[in-house]
Amino acid sequence: MKNLNESQVILVDIGNTRVKYSLLSHAEEEPNACEDARSLFNFIDSQKKISHLYIASVRNQEMVGEISTMCNERNIIFVEKHTEKEAFGIKNSYDNVQKMGVDRWLAMIGAAEKAKNAFFVMDVGTAITVDFVVSGQHLGGWIVPGFQVMRNALVASTQKVYANDEIPTTFGVGNDTEDCVASGCHAAVYGVYLSAVDYISSKQTDFDVILGGGDKKVFAFLKSADNMRLAHLVMQGLARYARSELLQ
């Protein structure tokens, strides 16, 4: 599209717990976060040049509608992305693609751009999602309770078991109940990662790991292996769509 640059496009990700946004020109950086549509448009209005808004939502269609209305009032072109059967050389394994959260689809689209080989993409947030892709074919995936959901469920379901709000960044064991809960949930999350490595290793010798999500710091202790790349997955998937549709 002539005369359009990346600073005129904003990307919006409505996740399970937060609304994140970023200019297309900053899609590789840590996204901003806000609570509601009004806060989002405080930023958009401050830019005075936004022409397109690309959005993905896993939860709040009411907010999507509100954002769409506010875009129309400002003559901003509104584009909502949904899960597809195939795009950018990735083939979805789901028979009914609408059953797959768009966050998982966009994570694969974003990850495929960074991976040199077969890969699994692991998004570590409220839920942990893992999806496996070999030679462009999505093999399937897992959905697991995230660290905080796991910890909160354990505390709510047991007596005399307590937890703190700390998320471990080093791997180890606890020496009081709070630390044992945190270390145990950390070990469970790490177990998902190890299981994913084991599964993809059975399919392909060379593979990449693309890791994202708000709680990806739980893997800080791995010190980023050579085949591991960190990403802002949904943002970068949205960015790939926006660039292909607007700038090529």
C-alpha cells in the first residue's frame, strides 16, 4: 500500500488477563499493556497518524466491538484476525479451525518466521499452550494450566498449603511450604517443556524452540539454548499478517 509505513499500524492482543498493544514498527519489542479500550485509544489518539488496527482476541468480544466502534469514529481501518486452515505455509491440523484459539494460530505464524527447522512454540501465560510444526504441518498441541493457575488451584483445594506470589527464575527445591509449592509448580511447567522436547525429538532431529508469553521468565534458568528463541508471539503473528497485507 503506497505511502503507508509501520508506525501507522497498531497491533492489539486481547489475552486472558491483559490487553497488549504495539506499533507494527515496534513488534519485536516488549508490548505495552492496558486495562480497557479507553486507555488503548488514549495512546492511539496521541499518535495522530494510526490508519490501521489489527486485533486478535481470545476472550472479550464485547471489547472487540467497542474497539471496532472507536476505530470507525476515527476512520481507522479495523482488521480482526481469526484462526485459519492454512497460511504462510503452515497447515492447521484442526478439522474445525474455529475451535483453536487465535493466539495459538498467531503464535505458530510468528514462530515459523523465526524457526530454521521443525519447531515447537510454547506460550507461557494463564494457560501454557504448546504446538508442534514439522515441514509446515501442524501436528497438534497441548493446553496446560499455567504456573499461577496451577499454584492457585493447589492452594484452593488443600488445607494447610500456602503459597506466595513469587515466580521462580532458578530451578530448585523448597525448604518451606510456600517455596515447595512454587518449586513444585515450576517443576511441573518445566516438565511440559521437557515432554515437548522429547515429543518433537521423536519426529525430527533438528528443531527449534520458540518461547513466549507473559510468564516465560520461568525458563530463565535454561540460559537460552542455541535452538531457543524468545518471542512476543501473538504480536509477531499479527505483524506478519499486517506486513503481508499492507506493505507488500
